[in-house]
Amino acid sequence: MKAMSKQQLADCAGVSVKTLMGWCKRYRAELERMGLQPKARVLPPNVVRFIAERYCIDVE
């Protein structure tokens, strides 16, 4: 897994960045513990993996 921008991950999911971040609100505390900063544009690899697994997003 590699780091991705929010836009790249949203494109893989076929949704807008706003929708993707709305999906992630329920996991906010867990994502912050994983190192995600609220205003970060680039998502660390572990966060990309977590989101992709939760929402069945094909990032390969």
C-alpha cells in the first residue's frame, strides 16, 4: 500500500472528497490514532489501507 491524496482515494471509490471524508467521520478517533491529521491532503499508507478495507475500495 502507498500513500495517496484524498482526491486519489476518492477517485478510486468513485465519490467526491467531501463524501469520502463524510464516510470517515465515524472513524475519526481511530484515524487520528493512526496518524491522520484533520487537514492532511496526503493519507499515510496505513490510513489508505484502513479506509479501503472498510469501504471495499480497489486502490491497486
